[in-house]
Amino acid sequence: MASPSVNKKKLSAQHLKPLKNNSQKASFTIPPWAIYAVLVITALIYIRALSNGFCSFDDDDYVFKNPDIRNFSFEGLKQILTSYYVGHYHPLTMLTYFFEYKLFGLNPMPYHLFNVILHLANTFLVYKLAEKLSGNRFTAIFAAALFALHPMHVESVAWVSERKDVLYALFYFAALIIYINYVNHGLKLNHYLVCLLLFVLSLLSKSVALTLPVLMIAIDLYKNRKPNARMFLEKIPFLALSIVFGLLAIKSQQVAMKEVEISFSFLDRIFLFTYAISFYIVKLLAPLHLSVMHYYPGTAAGALPWMYYASLPFLVLLGWLLIKPSRFRREKLFGAMFFLIVISVMLQIISVGDAITSERYSYISYFGLSYIAGQWVSKIRKEKMLRLAKMICLLLLILFAYLSWDRIKVWKNGIVLFTDVIKKYPDSYHAYWVRGNIKCKSNNYESALDDYNKSLQNNPNFLLCLNQRSLILIDQFKNYPAALQDLNLSIKLDSNTAETYNNRGQIYEKMNDTAAALRDFNKAIMIDPGQQKVYNNRGALKLRMGNYQGALTDINKAIELNPEDGHAYTNRAGVKYMLNDYSGTIEDCKRALALDPGDYIALYYQGMSLYNLNDKNNACSVWTKASEMGYAAATELLNQYCK
């Protein structure tokens, strides 16, 4: 049998070389313990937050001066479950403060510690979510590390008031992980119900969790789930909950929406919208010029700053890169959808407040962008390119870790925080006003007045600052003409604000123009019949005018509106004293002193009533306390009747 012919042509040296498989991806091994290393590094960075205090920027309303968390009872619990706080409905978040206050009082360290623990838990959930979506450990560890260490996320963790961010994220990420299990493992009912429960908990922590059902649809598409009736029907409970909490969010924000004074044309709003999206994308790689406030731009000569116009072509270019055919276009599209879906409800389509963007809004949304980056790096085939990409990723994470460590110190307290804002936005009237308010709370009135002056230099028509400056000019500096000038300008700019008329009424009263004071108090009540302090002030004025029955009616109304106002009880005690109701006077004085032990006026009236009831010893004892507080009238009574 003839053997087959053999081509005896001599092979070249090139043919003898082994073939290189260009499609083989270079090896890149991430050890299983890498996520724990990320958690330890993150904990070491955020340990710095534990020495921070409350920052007096929403922290007062949520914790420091919130009476609801102090009422550890069924009534207090009911109040938290049914109330809005700072324009939000998030009862689960408020419950965490409720129990923390019971356990730790106003020690800020445990509040910060819980935020850090939640951030660490969220980091681990991000790792698991990215791992389940990609099946790639590099993508998972990169997404987790970027989430944990990015300086844009410091605001959500180091700010006690942003507990709602880290808490809703915990349930949000967990719900997504369970939903992927539901899709991957036979659409089991228990997975579905757990996902629904986690969604409810996320909504109760922060209503912006309402985007989750749309993201579930994006995951269906990414996982190539075949569309059918069940796929849409199973979303109905989620969508219904989103609608309910969306309506609650709109209702809770109604007051904030009414306060907006920012006006832009329709064309300007398009560029504000594109700028906001671009802001978050750019800050992902260049997290510089960070600030708790990023203000709306001024319109010099009717035009926005150039970067607002540049944002539209920038997004068009990115959009082209997204849809451009490539071997990981699906990853790009999914990551972009994740980012846009989560951040969509925070893009200030309806302008609320003074800020166009906020760093905390990147907390969950950045997962989509980090997922794109992780998948892109993991799919690099050339060894040299992969090494370079890995090195860049590592250097970025090291830089971000340092920037986060440095950024945490800015959240030390409110003064430091808004001094940082002023450094970034020296022309901001809002930042000076907020810092002035914080200084007022610590009785630093001279410095507060300086901040108010600078605020009004930047915006002479800033109503809130005009009113606030008038108050310290009245109470602390007794400069009534200057305060009156501020309030007259305020009323000229807005003649429908009850507080302004109330403040001006107090000035007229101090200037002994009782007719003008009464006219302003009446106007304030006509504008807003629910203004408790106006009833109290008008009642005190009527007492001074000798209209005791009118005074009693007003002060009773003030106490009805706010039973915790000690000053109102003192004023009513004065009315009852003039009506010779000495027992009633003593009773109201005791209530006033229970609310404010330093109320020497209440002590004065109590002593007078006791003396008129022939209880000279106790009267002298009470006047002694008032005299020790520096009340001259009590000292005179002691010298006259108690020797």
C-alpha cells in the first residue's frame, strides 16, 4: 500500500515558532480576601469621622434639636412615623436616631460610627452585586473599592443627616442582589418576597429608592431575560409602591418648591440638565473642588458660564461612544442605564433649593460607571495594556483614599464646613448666611453679624438674611434704626411674609410706637394665622397697653399652638397678675420655669404673687434667685421688702 505523499518542503524558522493565541486574555488573579482588605482600609480612613461633631446643617433638625427623638414613648414613635423632617418622609431613618438618642444622648461619635458601619456593609454588597452581574472578580473588587474610597461619597458617610443615604443604599443593593438570585434561580417566590420587603425598607429610609423597579427591568434586559407577561406583572407591586412614595415625596417637598426663587429660561434649563449629568461623570475621575453646596450659576449678561454649554456636546460624544459597536457594548449600555436611572430623580428638573448638584447623589449611581470601567479593564487582552490599566486603577484608588481622608476633616462642624464652602464659592450669599446662623447658635454675635453683612454685600436683596440680621440688631445690638431699615426693605421686596411683619412689630414696640407694632402684628396674623410667636408678641403688647382680656386671648392661643413655649406662660402669668389671679400666676410661673429655669421674669411674677398671698418668706426666696441672675427689679424688691 502506497504511503501518502509528504510535502518535503523545508519549514522556515518562523513556522517552527509556537502560535500565539491573541484571543487569550492575560491572567489577572484577585485573591478572595481582597474585599476584606478593602473593608479594613476603608475603616481606617473613615475612623477620622468618629471625632467629628454635629455640623448644624440639618443635624439640628434631625437630631440635635429634634424633640421627637427625645420622646421615647409610643406617642414619640407615632410622631416619627407620621411626620416629615426637612422636607422628607423617611421614618426608618428617623427611628435609628430615635434609638441612638435613647442609648447615647447627644454624643456624636455613635451616630458617626453607625454611618461608617453602614458604609462598610454597603461596600461588601457592592462587591457581591458586581460579582453576580459580571461573574468577574476584578470588576467586583474594583467597583467595591471605588465605592468605598471615592471622595464624592464622603458627604453621605461623614454627615450625620445623610444617614438616609447609607441606610436606603443598604436595602437597595440587597434588593438588587436578591432580584438577581430570583432571575438566576428559577423565579422563586421567597426571593421575590424578600426583594419586595427590602424595597419597602429602602423606601422607608429614603424615598428616592423608588427607581428600583426601573432598574430591575434594566437587569432583565442585561440578563437576556425573555420578555413575557410574568416579567411585567411581577413589577406591578414595586411600581405601585414607587408611585405612593413618589407622591409622598412631592407632598413633602411642596414647601421647598414654594421657596425657590431661581428663574431660568427653557433653553437655560436644558443646559443646566446636561451640566448636572456631566458634573457627576467628570467628578468620577476628577473629584476636585468638592463642596457641600454647588450653587446654581449666575447669568452674566444673560448667559450661563461656558461649561454649561460645553456639557451638551460632551454628552453627545459620550453617547456616541456608548452605542459604538464594541465587544462590551452591552456592559457600557447597562452601566450607563444604571447610572442614569438612579440619578434621574435627583437632577433638579424642577429646581428646589440653592444647589444644582450634590455629591451625595453619586452614592449609588456611581456603581453603573464603575461597572463599565471594571468590565472594560477586565476585557483587555494585551498584557502590556492590562498592566497599564491595572496600574492606573491602583493609583486612582490610592489618590481617592487620600482625598477622602482629607475631605472627612471638613465635616468637623458647621463652621469648618461652611468656611470650606466660602473658600470654594467666595461670592456666595447663601454660605455666609448659613455660617452666620451657626455662629448665632453659639452666641458669637459679632462674627455672625460680619457674615450677614458679607452675605448682603453679595446679594443686597436676600430676604432671609435681611430678616436674620434684623433680629440680632434688635436683640443683641439694640440698633433699632438699622434693623428697621432691613425690615422695611424686606417688606418692599416681599409684602406677604408674616415673620417680617412680626419682626418689625417687635422693633416698633421697643421704640414705643405701640400703634405701629399692633398694626404689624395684626398683619402677620392675617397672612399666617398659625404663627404662634406672633400671638405671643401681640398678647405681650396688649398686656403693656392695659388690654388684659385681649392679651389673655392671644396668649392662650399661643400656648394652644405651642405648649412648650415657656415665654408664653411667663406672659400669661403677667396678665393673670394684673387681673389679681395670684394663684393662676404662680401656676404659670412654675410651668415657665420648668421649661426655662433661667427665666427671671417668671421668678419676679411668682415672688410678687406670693407676697400678695402673704407668703413673704417664699417671696423673698424667689426674688433672691432672680436677683442672683442679675435682674435689677428683683434686687430692689429684696431691699424694700425683705430686710
